[in-house]
Amino acid sequence: MKLNIIKNIVLFSSLVIPMLTFAQPNPGSNAGGGSVGGNPIGGGAAPVGSGIALLLALGAGYGAKRIYDARKKLAE
């Protein structure tokens, strides 16, 4: 019986306590409720599109080199 009570307390605390704790205010406002400044939430100045294109180009180059090396090894 005592073990069931302990299990229930641990389960309850692991499910409920994280929902009740907040470490910081929202990024878009300070503790007084005013705007902090900077880029708005969900946006920013990071060029995500060119980063994705760079990653795709590097991946294609890596794949082409792997194919080239595999064919070269097969020909030997």
C-alpha cells in the first residue's frame, strides 16, 4: 500500500510540476510586460533558404564523390 502511494506521488509530481514551473518570461516581453526589443518571435534575420541550398549542394557533392570512389574501386 505504501509503495502504491509513493508511486502515485512520483507520477503526479513528474506530470504536474513541470507544467507549473516557468524559468523565464516570454522572449518577447520582459517582467514588466513591455517589449524587450530585437527580432520578433518566429522571425529573424537569418537567411535560412541559402543555408538549406548550401547543405543540399554539399550533400550532392559528397554523394557524387562517394559514387566516383566506388566506381574507381570497382574498376581496379
